[in-house]
Amino acid sequence: MSNEKLSYFMNKSKSLKDRNFDKTIKIALLSSYTINGFYETLKVKMSEHQIGGNIYVGAYNQYNQEILKDDSELYNFKPNLTFLMIDTRTILGEIFYSPYSISAEERKKNIEKKFLELKNLINIFLNKSNSKLIITNLHVPTYSPYGLYETKTEYGFHSMISDFNKKLEVEFMKNDSVYIFNFNQFVSKYGNDNIFNIKQFLFGDIKISLDYIPFLADEFLNYILASLGLSKRCIVLDLDNTLWGGVVGEDGFDGIQLGSNPQGNAYVEFQKHLLALNQRGILLAINSKNNLEDALKVIDDHPNMILRRNNFSCLKINWNDKVSNMKEISQELNFGLDNFVFFDDDPVNREFMKSSLPQVHTVNLSKDPSQYSIILQNLKEFDTLKITKEDSERNQMYLEQQNRKELQNNIVDLDDFLKQLELKVSLKLANEFTIPRISQLTMKTNQFNLTTKRYQEEDIEKLAKDKDFFVGCAQVVDKFGDNGITSVYIINKQNKKEWIIDTFLLSCRVMGREIEKAILAHIISDAKNNDVDKIYANYIPTQKNKPIENFLSNCGFKHENDSWVIIPKDDFKLPDCIKLIEE
């Protein structure tokens, strides 16, 4: 969260220089009230996260007109994300001040009418734009004109606002293009009297205190990060005084603090919140200077331990320095270092990690372990706009990955290893079930990705319906388990004789198993059967996609002008170790 005042961001924005970032996005800000400084704050925060892009700010309280007008500046801007900030006073109108001037039944009809007006406006926007919409709900004031009698009143002041919010939530629950930001919860967190400054409201219709604009920008930034696939994937944890109190090597199994007292309960609480994230798909790993046997005994046998060995995808429990361990964790899990969050109670270890590996998000832990769970809850690095089946099963998949590595370590020959895996690759079309995962892979996959094009779900839906494109994905299964959908390929059928590979990517989870050659063999075979003369592809280098640099040339593509090209033919065979299944 922000520690800087609005003035800092206003001044900082003036000194921002144009930079080319790998991640870019177009954002529209619409509001029913004055949002001075929001543009500047968001611009600075995006730059600090290495995100480039343009921000469009709609005119004051003109969101209705902008959405209804076909050729408005909003639609000409073509945003990727649109934030619509509405407030209770504007939406309710006079009923906000005089709710009890009409009957309970009339209040219900009024709220229904107000909701339908907003619902219609949102649907108009969705029909005219490909942008995702993030809309704030209504703040429920702390006061009521009826005072103490409010709770005795049928469909009272608080009830009708809460009902409006509930209608909004239910209506768009299953719509992946609309997200409800809980502004009411935001106000509760920071306090009604802090967020709402009566003087600023009266002088400039400012309904969010200028002091709290940076805090709201933080919340909106989370949507931007999630939309761009920049959420973190793994929490790396120290053990002594992080997952339990005390030093197991000195205090012994029975001497550490874990449950049984207020200090020990703090570590149990922390572990419970970690487990919840793990069950959602966030991986956990250990990076600890410790005796392996002592540490594992606590993890395996301590009665108050919440996290067990099968909750950790990687264990680095040794006497090596933690930076070296972190690099090894990154290699073993096949994630870039910018996918990790590091928890360690020791400020020396934290500083060493920050200075050596700034890509890792190192958390500043409090000296008080009771704050650990609160710090974890306030981290927004794990937010996503969608949780897929693959996300919820990720931990199990990585445990199965460890079994694969054990098999590989016992077999010298790579071909024998791949044959023993009993690999099955199921090719699937883009549909309502696969589109969320396809989009997610395009947003997050960096290493084995030819072009690193990013596609939102709505983009994939359009491409899937376009007769000139083919959108497919691959699910990989072996004898150890299901890896889920781990590959995406998008083909632009430019004409009957020439195809272009628009997107070709493979999750790091299944790299090194010939999966990519099996999928390419399918594409080439399909092209040959359709009498295609040439298949074109491009490799667009980035800082992270070095692993796919030689893929095209190694598979027989020849460099021609600015592209790579291959003539579909029979001699590009499916790898012997893979069984290909077309669904």
C-alpha cells in the first residue's frame, strides 16, 4: 500500500520519461465525481511496476453520455480496462437525503429502477467495447436519517443500498467482462470520516479525500497487474521464527513455539492463511538454513503444524546462502525470479535478497509474529481475475513433477525417460471451457513463447469465431498425472495456400518433453491435408523467451525475409514418445 501522499505522485508524474515497457495497457477512468490526481498517481504506480500505457480520463460525471454515444472519445480510445467509479449520492439522487419520504414498497421500486438503469448502461458498454469493466459498488453510510430506529424499519436506508449492491454482484457474477470493486469494504477499511472529507465535497464534489487517492489507486493497480498476468506464483518461506517460533536446532522439537500459547498461535494463524493460498494454486517453497532432519521432523510430526511436506513444491533446507537457494528454486520450478515472494524474519537475509535478487518480492516482516498473517492478507501480488482448474490443481501437479524428476534422475537416456513417461497430448479447440486457460497462458507464459502476444478472454473468443483463425490448445497427461492445458497455438489461415503461426507457446511445466514438436507435427500435417504450400512463423525476442530462440530452425523452418517458413511435408514426424489425441 501507498506510504506517499498525493503531492508526491503529482510531482513525480511530471518527471516521467517515455519508456518502452514489455507490458503495456490502455486504461479508461470514468467517474461520477471529481478524481483529481488519480491519473497522475496511477501513471506513476504503473511505471514503478514496469508497465507502460495510456490513460484516458472521462469528463466530470459524463460517464452516461460517454457510454451511450457511439463515437465518444471513450470508444475511440479503445481501452483494455475501464474503471467506473460511482457514488451513492449520485446514483440514489434525492432519495439519498429523504428515503423515508416514500413508503418501503416505493423504495424497493426506486432501487430496482436505479439498478436496471445501471445494468442497461453496463450492457450497452459491453456491446460497444472489448474492454473489461471494473465498477465500484455503493458505500453504505454510517448514519441513517432514522437513527436508532433504522433497524426497525422495513427496507430501510441501509437495506436499500445493500440490496442495490447485492443485485449488482448477482447480475454480473458469471460475466468475465465485469468485476465489482467493493468500495464499501474499502471505506470500512480506512474509515468513513477519513475517506469522505465534507469540505472537499462541498468545495469541489470530491467524494474521496485527496489523501486517500493513492490508496484507491493501489487497489485499481491490482486489477491492472492481474489483467497483464503479473500475479506472483510462489511464496518462499524461511522456517525458524517464520513458520514457527524459535530455532529448532537449538530449542529442539518440543521447545519451538507453534500453537499452545499466544506467541505460538500467531504462527499457526500464519500457516492457516498460507494453506488457503496454497489450495487456491499458489505454490509454497522452503528456503532455510537448517539441519534437514530437524526441520523435516517438525514439518512431518509436530501436532500443531498446519503445513506438511506435501504442501511444499520445493525444499531447500541446508546451510547454503539463501540467494543461491532461491536461484535453485527458480530453476527447479522453472519460474522466473519475478514470480516469487520471499518471507524471512531476519532483516539481514531480507536485505541480502533485495540487493542480490531485486526481481524477487521480499516482504518486510514485522518483529511481531501476530502481524504475519495480516501482512500476508494485505499482499495483493497473488490476485487474479480468474482462477482456473489448472490453478486449483497446481500444487498437486508440481508434486507429480517431483516424481518425474526422480524417474529422470534414475534414467540416463532422455529417450528412454520420455518413453517411460507414457505421454498423451490431447488437442482441444477453444471453447467456453478452455478459453479462460488459453487466455491465462498467453498472459503469463514468457519463456517458451514465440511472439509473447497477450490475449484477453474476449480476444480469444473473437479469434475462435473468426473463420480465418484456428485457436487450439493441448492438455498433457503422463503416468504421474494430469498437467492440465499447458500449450496454446493460434493459426492465421491468411489464405488457402499460406498459414501464419500467430501464437505458439508452451508452459514451463512441460518443457523438455517433445510436446512442442508433437503439436507442430499436428499443425504441419493439418496444413498438408488442406493443400497449404507454406507455413510462416515469427520469433520476436524478449528478455525472457530465449528458450524458444532456436525452435523454428531446429524444426526445419528456413529464414525468408523477416519471417521463418516451412513447406508442409510428410517427413516431419510425431515424436515416438507421444500419443496424440484429437478431440
